[in-house]
Amino acid sequence: MPINLLGEPKHPIKKIKTPAEIEMHIPKKELKRLEKEKKRQEKLKVSPQPELEAKTELGEVNLIKAFKIYLFKRRLTFTILFVIIILIVGSLLGYFAFSYKPKPKLAVNKPPALSPSPVVNFNVNKPLNLNTPVAIEPTPVPTPPPLPPSPPPVLLPVVPQPLPDTELAPLRGTLVKFKGEPVIYLIELNGELRKVDLQTVIFANGQSIKQIGPEKIYTINDRFINVRKGKDVIGFVEWDPRILTVEELQPYL
């Protein structure tokens, strides 16, 4: 035990071991484990990321102003296209109106078709003498057969002319009959007598011939029985029987 000559406290000063001295007493297995753990901690240690540059703040956008600029650009583009189209169309119209002249058509007179040249027969019964000229006879052209007679002209049907009015024409549109006959006639517009079918005739007012009162069927003189007669009246009639006055009926009684 050392002697304290300076009169200091008798208790020895406790020496603190440094980390290096402490490690000297750590077993090898523990040292290897600590090294591995240290390396693992270094791998897991996240390196500080560089700070991102601060984004520059955008100034306030005036939407109305931007929209007006967009419309102005669009309008300017369409205006330029419209002016170009107008210039092209105007140029074409001016060219056709003042400069274009159609080429005149040439009338070519074609010569008439030439008649075929006559066929020359070179077949000669006698031997030819080259020293003497030989008369060449043309082959006779056969005459064509006579043409068949033309058919007779087609006659168009003759349109019948309207018949003249009969003496009963003033009573047109009335129903009449003759004495002693059950047949009822309708006087046509031209005065013809047309027999009325009692089973099918219906007038414009919806009445059949059987529903017509006797005051509308006039009995006239038998001397008119031979007046020209037309086709029978069948089915619907477009007018109603006409009523006569005494003055109109008097000449036909």
C-alpha cells in the first residue's frame, strides 16, 4: 500500500476505466455481436434528405381576363380565315366574270360516206397475155329485194261530240213518267231520258227512289216517250230531284 507523504486523505483515489480499457475486458463473441449491431444501426440510419426547393407561389390569375384573351384569339383566327375565303371567292368570281372566255367549238364538216368500191372479178377463163391489156369486167351487184308494203296508218279514235239537247232539256234534273207506265225516268242535263233503278238509286239527300213523294214525280205527255234515252241510273245520284213550277210543267202536260 502506498504511503501518502503529502498529507492527503488515506483512502486511495478510485481510477475510472476508459472505454478502451473496458473493451479490452469484453469477450470476443460479445465484441463481434456489438460490431454487427453497430453496422446494422449504421445501415438503418437514414441519411438526411436535401430540402426541397420552395415552390414559387403563383400569382393570382384573373379568370375573366384570361377568358377575354382566349375569345380574342379565337375571334382573330376566324376573322383571318373568313377574310382569306372572301378573297379566294372574289378572285374566282372576278376571273370568271372578266377573264374567262370559253373556247369556241369548231364545227367539223364530215365528208359523206363513200360508196363501197365495186368488186372486181379477176377470174378469167383464158390465159392472160402480159403483153396485151385485158378487159376487166366488174361483178354485177345484186339488186335488193323489194321492201314489204308499209302497214296502214293507225287511225286515232274519234272523240264523240256532245249530243244536242232534246226538247226535254228544260226539265233537266226532274223525275218523270208516262201515263199507264210504272217506269220512272230521270231527265239528264242534255234532256235524255234515263231509266231509274228502283232497287239501288239513292239521291244526295239520302232518300231512295221509293221514298220520294209523288209530288216530285211528274207525269208528262206520251208524245215525249220516244225522246232519246241514255244509260240507266244505278246507285248514288249526286243531286236531288228538282221541283217544277206550274209554268215550267205546263208545256209538257
